Amino acid sequence: MTLELGKRVAFTIGALLVFRFGTYIPVPGIDPVVWEQVFRTQAGGLLATFNMFAGGGIHRLSIFALGIMPYVSAAIIVQLLTIVIPPLKTLKRSEAGRARLETLTRIFAFAMAALQAYGIAVALEGVRGVVSEPGAMFRVSTVLTMAGGVVFLMWLSGQITVRGVGNGIALFLALGIVAELPVAIAGSLELGRQGLLSFNAMLGLVIVAAALTALIVVMELARRRVPLEFPGRQIGARTIAGRSQLSLKLNNAGIMSAILASWLLLVPTLAITLATEEGTPLWRTLTAWFAAGQPVYLICQAVFIVACAMIYTALIFSPDAAAEDLKTYGGLVSGVEPGEATAEHIDGVLSRVTLLGGAYLALVYLVPELLIRYAQVPFYLGGASLLIVVCAILDLQAQIRGYATISAATQR
């Protein structure tokens, strides 16, 4: 390890330790003992998932309870707006424009964090014994503390990206998930000791987790390479034909398509739930069908994930633009006529690749849901969590290798 790489690794570890330490600093004005009892009675489902993303910050109701998720949500919203709003789309083409988009993202993130923190403060005041002195001062202090924690994590994640190794946001999310793994494993072992979870079920859980991890590694590294040809170059008395490849990632949308699918599925689910108050048998039946873990809900989730992957990839990658660029530089796809035929060929390849990538994402998301629903195991490391951890590790590994290669080339 070179000196430069060592400094970057040390800075990254230090920043992650700061994040971890912050998850143990509680919000002022609450009784941690009472909140611990409340959390244990309510833990499970979405609360357990959010607590894992926050590295246990919700469990301890810390200043980092919101984690980095408000910024992630704001970034997704701004990215979608740049696709549908032409003035914002033009900002992506220049460095100054991208800086303005980043500022807009941070403003959105702070606003979302403040609203979430205010909602948490009001909810805590409704639980007897949690808040020592309810009132306006408690709400203001909670909003400033939690929203300030999000702002600090945004800044710190940016410092990791610039001065450390890896992506700061991905590392924060991955660290929060990994830090909560021992608790989930201990809970599973305790259930096994009490006889509530059989040895075969525990072994099957380990095998499924390992298989999903291997699948994510293979699929995230998978590429579909389209061979390209360029005009030959004259070197001495020989003419050497130029050859290259158009590398298409299997999962272009990343975790974005799954998040969008969850948001889109949440709208009809909430509408059906609210309409159920009328008490009609039809609405009650629909509510039962669209409950989390039910077959209809899982099928809709899988369809939405694949559809969002296809739509998002079509928005961020234009086969027509790629074909036009190839024509401009004198390149062509091997065995395909330039122009419209090239665009159609790239579009066909991209559609098949994206369909496979969407199906893979749906599988990764549905397997944990099926385990929770039908195998009745405490499998709280869901598909999103597993995908974030594996992708963060792969990105970290690639950056470390890149820095090591650059350092070795410089020393020669």
C-alpha cells in the first residue's frame, strides 16, 4: 500500500467511525429507557428496515436517526426532474450546472429531513413518558438536531468521496446495515436455541443469503459487449484496423428502479387502504390482496421493478445518440449498417440486457420477502440492504485497485 492510498484509507475509516459514534448520541429531551421499551414493542417491518439503514440510529433515537436517506431520496427526485424538465437537463452538460443541481439536491434533502424530524417529534410527544418536556422547544430542538445530522452526513460523505476511497453515501448505508447484522444474527440464534427456528431453516437462510450475494456479484460485474470497428490506422507499411467495444452494464438503473417501483406501488396501496374506511367488502378484499408479502403485492412489485428498469434505462441511454456518435467518428457495429440500423441493433441488445437486469433485481427483492412471509424467519437483511452492501464493497475494491495501479505506474 502506497502512502497516498494509506492516507485515503485512514481518512475513510476515521469518517466512518465518526458516523458510527454519532449513532450513539441521543436526541435531547427524551428518555432512552422508555424509548427502548417502545421500540421493542414496535420493531419489525419498515421500522426495522429504516433502523438498519440508519445503523441503529432509530433504535437509539440518535442525532443520526434519519441517516443519509433524505439525501438519497432528494438525489433521486432531482435526477428524475432532470429527465422530464428540459432546463434542468441542460444543467447536467456543464460543471457549473452540475454544481447547481447538487445545491438543489442538498436543499431538497434538508427540507425533507426537517419535515421528517418534525413528524418524529410530534409522534414522540404522543407516546407517554418518552419526552420529558413536550412542547415547541422540544420540536424545534429535534428538527435542528436531526436535520443538522443529515447535513453533517452529507458533508462528511462528500469528504469521503473526495479525500478517501469509495462512495461516501454508499459506505454510510453499507456500514449501517453491516453494524446491525450481529443483532439480527444473535436474534436468529436465540430463536434457534428456544426451538422456534429449526436448524434446517437457519441453514437454509445462510445458503440463500450466500446464493443471493454471489448472484449480485456476478450480475453487477456482468457486461454485454458490442464489438465496434473504426477506420484503420497506417503504421509504416501496415494498415491496422481499429477495434473497440460498447460495454452495456446489465443493471444500468442500479437500485433506482426498485426504489421507484416501491414509490409507485405505495400510491395505489395507500389509496386502497384509505378507501377501506368505507367498509365495503370489495375494498377490504383489495386491502388484503395488496398487503405486504401477499402474492398479488409481490407480483405487482416484480412487474413494477422490471418496468421501471426498462423505462429508466431508456431515459438515460439513447441508442439513436450512440449510433450518431459512432457515425460521426467513423465507427460502426460489426456486421451492421451505420445509421438507423445501428440504432435499432443497439436498442434491441439494450432491451434484452435491461430485461434480464430487471428480472435479476426483482428476484433479489422478492426472495427475502418470500422468506419472511412463508418461511417465517427473521430475515431483515432485505434485497435492498444486500444490494447496497455488495455494490459498496465492489466499488471500494475497484477504487483501491485503481489507486494502487496509478501509484505503481507513477513510481516506475
